[in-house]
Amino acid sequence: MKKKVILSVVSALLVLSVVLIQNETSNSQSTAKYVGVNTCVGACHKTEAQGKQLDIWKESKHSKAFEVLQTPEADKIATEKGFTTPAAETKECLKCHVLGKEMDESEFETSFDKTQGVQCETCHGAGSEYKKLSIMKDKDKAVASGLVIHTEKEAFCTHCHNSESPTFKEFKYDEMWEKIKHPIPAKE
């Protein structure tokens, strides 16, 4: 019983922290629009000098997150959970597999493709105001223009990687971060 109470409190705190982070992000980006992975990394973050971030994302499960929902296995899970819609149409599934399914279309530029799953702006915020090279070259300018750089990465990640997921086993943050981290290499 104590364990369930503790888990409930921890879960509530995690949800509250994510809501606060999202509110903070959305308040600072009230006019920003989501532009999509092809605009973010397709144009700039694919070179060796930028750490080949596009390749890291393409090889990650994040890039395939929407595709996973289009499988018979995902539909079976959705049905077992009592949902009447396919997984790829179920908001409880989409909230972690796709950015923007519950958002107003006016928040997206035409370049944004929701079917590309969990992409740059899922974590870094809407990019229309910081996407320009002249802004991205200056980290402070980029942040002032809406780029989100998480200081509590693990807490942010566990917004989706948690026991609410029907396929959740265990989330080993350090191990998973090693697979998706995408720093810009230090200049010599």
C-alpha cells in the first residue's frame, strides 16, 4: 500500500513538472511555429561539424515512433487497453509518439510532418523563431528566440518513458541518453 502511495505521489510530481515546463515553453514561444525535422536538421545539423545529428535521430526509435503505432501489435495493445480507435488515432498513444496531434494546426508551418514521430521540436520547442543560421550561431540568441535546452533531461524524458506506457519495462536514462545524445563537437 505504501509503495502505491509513493508511486502515485512521484507520478503526480513528474506530471506536474512536465506541465510546468510545457507551460513555460509555450509562454516563451507564443508566436513560434513548429517547422519539422527537415527544416531543423535537414538543413544544418547533418554535417560532421554539427555532430551528424540528423543521422543520430534517423537511427533512433524516436524517428520511428509514429510508424510503431501503425502496426497490428500497437492496435492490439490499444484494444486491450479499451480504446476503440487504432493506436495511430488514439490520443493516449499519440501524446508520446507524435508531436502535435493534439495541437492546433495554426501552430505548424507547412513544412512540419507529424508522421515523423518524435522529432527535434518535441524536446527543443517550436523552431520558427530560432531556425535561422544567424540566430542558431549564437546560443543565447537561440534560447531567447525559443530554443529549449533542458537542464532536467531525465525528468523531461520520463514524461513519456514511464509506467503509463503499456510496453514500459524499465527506463535506464543514462543508457538511453548515450543512444540519442547529439552534442555539437567542440571546435579545436
